[in-house]
Amino acid sequence: MQEPKGEQSLPELGVHLLVGNDIRTKAYNLRRNLDEGRVSLIETVAVKHCI
């Protein structure tokens, strides 16, 4: 992952709609923090039981 530079050109539909237009900067920062051991990822699965 490279440090983002310049103006971003994003597709009409994509994850940036949920995360924001600065998705490249956020992805770069996440990758750097993972590499440097500052953060870790967890996965959660939630299930709704209907009675």
C-alpha cells in the first residue's frame, strides 16, 4: 500500500460511500498501523434468534 497522493478518482458506487471519500488515506493508515503492531483486526459474527 502506497501513501495516497493527489486527488482521488473514485467509482460511482463503492465502499467509500460507507467509509468516506478519504478511503485511500484510511486504508494506508490502517495498513501502516497493522505493520507497526499498533492495532489488530477482529472479526465478529452476530446472529439474531427469532422466537
